[in-house]
Amino acid sequence: MKFAAATLVLFFSLTSMAQEATVDVTLNPMGDFKGKTSDVKGNATVKGDEVSATNIVVNLKNLKTGVELRDKHTQKYLDTGKFPEAVLLSAKGKGGKGTGRIRIRGVEKDISGTYKVEGKTLKAQFDLNIADFGIKDINYMGVGVEDKITLNVSVPVK
């Protein structure tokens, strides 16, 4: 199944001190999967009740979905040969809600989502529309990828 969406999503799900990005992808007519990578670089800053982050980099070439063929299709749709990274260029938040700017496949878009700080880890969640990044009509043997994906990111707090 072809899933660049998962790779987009790949962007951000990081856990405690070990960074990780996950992307939640919904399939049509039914099903879902997650794309995961721990090849994430960067951290967040907390000052009082405000958080911020810049240049959180996710290596999309290491995104895994649990199925080798799907991994290959994901790499193809994300065009990781030309665009090997997704980058959260900047983000800021207060009170559990945040906004930012992300670059995927060379396309920059504003994003919004939620976050929480757990100990020394910031966990953020964003919904993305993969069509906004030039990823469309992903379909394999009658199973397609929905345009909306959820990106989960966990990064250390400094």
C-alpha cells in the first residue's frame, strides 16, 4: 500500500528522552497503520507556561510501517531521495494548544495542534492534510489512504 501520508505524519511522536515520531494513517475503505521513526533531532524549551521549539528534524528515510512493501511505497510518495527530512521549522504554545510551521517535501505549511509536557518530555499532536504537501490519490489494490493524517511528536525539554 502506498503511504506517503504515513511519512508525513512520521513527523512527530517523541517519547521521554528517546525521540520518536509516529504518523497515524487511516485507510479507505477500512483499516489503519502507524509509521514510526526514532531518527528525530531537536528539543523544546519551556518557560513558565509557554513552550517553543525550532528545527525539529525527522529523517523520513528511516520511517517504518511494519510492512516492507508499504515502507517502499511510503518512501516513493514522500520522495525521500529528494526530500529526506521533514522539519518542524518553528512552534510555540501555551495552555496545551500550539501553532507552528512545518516543511514536508519542500512545501511549508502552518499547523496547529495540542501538546502536553510530561516530566522532561513534550508530546505534541497535529493533524495534517497530505494533499497540502502534494501527496494525492494513494491507492493500492483498492485500498486508499485518507488525506488527513495525525502526526505525534515527543521531544526532550531543555
